[in-house]
Amino acid sequence: MKKMNVLAFAAALAMGMSLTSCNNVSSKANLKSDVDSASYAIGVSSGEGFKENLKTLPGGEANIDALIIGFTQALKGEKTTMTKEVAQKYLNDYFQSATKKEAAIAKAEGTKFMAENKSKDGVITTESGIEYKVEKEGNGPKPKATDKVKVHYVGTLLDGTEFDSSVKRGQPATFKLSQVIPGWTEGIQLMPVGSKYTFWIPSELAYGDHGTQGIKPGSTLKFEVELLSIEK
């Protein structure tokens, strides 16, 4: 399970944080050999890669003390409060429950937003629940679901947090409409080439209750999309 691996590796950072550097070793760091230093280096390198996960544990920031105790006991083969099997089941249940709660909160926020947004000037609602506004209407052909298109876009959460942008990268994105989220597949087919639309896409037509990197479960998303061309 990915999240459990993240927490295990993050524990190495937490233990490493109690040590000083190799140039100023404390009594807790016994780095007398190359193996000692390699062991410490594993803690630092793996911990640095995963430390941010300690701040984003569902329900709050991780309890470093509890994490270190569990990690150390298991690593040394000492008696632990939970067996490995119990710990794995607990974490599976914990993350599933946390994801459901997170998704429910985000979906409620999205539902409220969409109900208010659809009454604004120029906002159109599709039968599926997508809301969009025409910022600029082009005069080219409209793509079909089987087409490949080239677009510029900016994706944001409802709080304005930007999670993706081809504009920022300075490179348009090209993809088949059959290979993107349902909201894009439907929405971009409404656009003549040369158009620029703003879309608000409910979670069930985006990344659902699972979310993805930078997008929480249940999130309603906003996209500003410019359709540049239909690729042959």
C-alpha cells in the first residue's frame, strides 16, 4: 500500500532529525564505519524524499513520537502494540475512511458552488451537470470524441489554487478526447476551434472520489481552455 510505504520511509527522516550531521555527530549517532554512515545516509535520503507526507496525513499532522516508536520497535524486532497484520488493516481502514470523509466535504462544497455559479450571467449548464461560459467563440469546426486536439489550459481548484497549466509550461497540450476525464471529453466537443471557454466540472466527471496528485477526492474543478486545433 503506497501510503504505508511513505510513512515508513518518512520515519527514517524523523529518526535522522534527532541526529546531527556527520561533521558534528551527537552521542545518538554512532557513525564509526562506512556502514554506519551509509545507514545514516539511507535515513536522510529517503526521509528527505517523503517528509512532506508527515504534514498531510489525513486528519492532521503525523505524531512523530508515535511514528518513531513504532518504526524502531518493528525494525529491531521488539514487541509492538500492533502486529504487522493489524497495523496494515488499521491503515487500510484509516485511509479509506479519511478519503470518504474528505470526498464528502469537497463534494458538498462543489454542489453549493455549482448551484450558485449556474445563475451567473453567461453560465450555461449541460445535461450532465457541467457548467461553462464562452469567453471567446471561434469559427472553426467542433471536434468529435474520437479526435485528437491541441489546447492551452489552466486548471484550478475552487479556492483558486492552480494545479496544472499548459500556459505556464509554455507548451500546448495534445491529446485524444477519448483519453481524458469525462468532463473534458464532453466539454471540448462544444467548442469550435479558436474558442476559449471556462468550464466548471463536478467531481463525478473529473477525478471522482479518489482524486489525483494535487486534487483532493470529490473536488469540483475549474478549467480555462483555448481550443487551438484539431490534429490530424
